[in-house]
Amino acid sequence: MVDRSQNARMNSDWKLRALTAADLDLILFHREAMFLEVGRPAEVVAQMRAPGREWLAGKLASGHYFGFVAQSGDTPIGGVGLLEMDWPPHFFHPQQNRRGYVLNVYVDPAFRGRGCARSLMAAAEDEFRRREVQYIVLHASDAGRPLYEQMGWGATNEMSKRL
């Protein structure tokens, strides 16, 4: 039987590798580009730069933030970040006190539509399976939602409020 997630990561245009602490600037660049593309104002995105750098540097160093980078040759073209979150047991994961969280999914516009985001998401799901995380969540942009739905993700009833 063929492992579809493994096939999704095979492409002559790119390869995937694990994130490292040296990818700090790349992750921050992807995160900012992602927010700008979904219409967040540049001044708001800029406000998170310094605190985001400090938070991410610590999480990368501790291994609490992990994930994958897609590269074409030596050039990074996309990435996905992953977190394990402490969470009380829930009817979606009654025997486990944690959830996986997918964030900072980004692919360079020149490489979109070729399966790179699908490869990154397949690698993310495989990594959470390897870590035996039973339930994973993400926040989807309008552009990303169709891919996530094709991969079996479903909408939840989550709401939010800023205080």
C-alpha cells in the first residue's frame, strides 16, 4: 500500500527539512507575509515583530516550536510551524491532555498551486501522529481553507474576543 502523505512530500521542485533555530528570520518573514496577504494592516503586523521574535526564539531553542521548511535547491519556498499545547481532556481527545496546533503555513507565491502546501501539511500531520497527538487545530485563511477541507479538516464552532 502507498503512503499518500509520503507521496505528497515527494516533488522534484522541492524537498522538506525540519525547522531549526537558524530558521528564526525565515519563520518571521513567512508569518508577516501571511498576515499581510490576508489583509492585516502593515502597522499592526509590524507591532508583533519584536515580541514575536523573542517568543519564537525561545520556543525554537526549547523545541516547543517545530515544523518543516520546503526548499527548492537551497532556497526556502515555504514552511509550516507546529506546537503541542497543554489542553484538558476533551470529547475530541478524552484520553489526552494536549492538542496539536498548526500555524504559519506559507508558500512563496511562485510555488503555489503545485502541492507544496499539501506536502507541508502532510508532513505536519505525520509529525503529530509520530508524537501520538490525537487532535490538531489551525486557523484557516480563505485561501487555505479549500486545501484543508480536501485533506479532511473540518470547521469548528470556535469564537474569539479581544479584551
